[in-house]
Amino acid sequence: LSPRLGDKEKHSFAEDPDHVVYTALSELDRKISERAKTYFEKMTHEADTVEALDSLLQSGAGFVKVPFIDIVGDEAERYAAELKEKVDGANICGVGEETPSDARCILSGKPAKAIVYVAKSY
């Protein structure tokens, strides 16, 4: 097995090949998840205005968490389209954690019902 993560461990299959493979793959999965989580945390920022969102995305910030009107319904779709237009191609690409009770949508100023991740696709 050669997971290509910088280490060159050798594995012996002499005793229980299934266990060796399972253990090695579990460790590889753990390392990949850990690296992805670290990368995502490093590449995620927060904004509470359209201007701050645009600035972060222009600087290559990755993902930006913003308070948003909602994630479903006509109003949400309308504001998502407006956001894409105002912030040159920005897309809502995920839903974040629980919305603080005092959060306001970055576009409408109405109480936010969702925290969403926004990013640009290239």
C-alpha cells in the first residue's frame, strides 16, 4: 500500500491482509478528512455586508459565510440571483450553522433565516 501522503510506511500482509488493508485505509481516510477540514477552515471567512463579501471574494478568500434571507422559496431565489449579479458571479454553495437571532440578510436587511456559504466559480 502506498497512500502518497509523505510517509513511506511498509505494511506486512503476512498475518491478516484484510485487517492491514482496513487499518491502512481507515488511517488514510482520517488523514484526508483532517486535511480537508483544515483547508476548509483556512479558506472560510465571514462577511455581513455585500461590500465585505465582494472584497473577500475578489481577494481569493475561498468561501465566505454570510447571513441570508432564507434557503428556500421565491424570495430566496430572487435574492440569490441578485447576489450573483451584484457580486460578479458569486454562488451560494452551502448552508452553514444555526443563524444568530440578530443576523440580518446582507441584501435585504430583513432578519436572516440562514447562514450560507458563498463562493465564486471559475
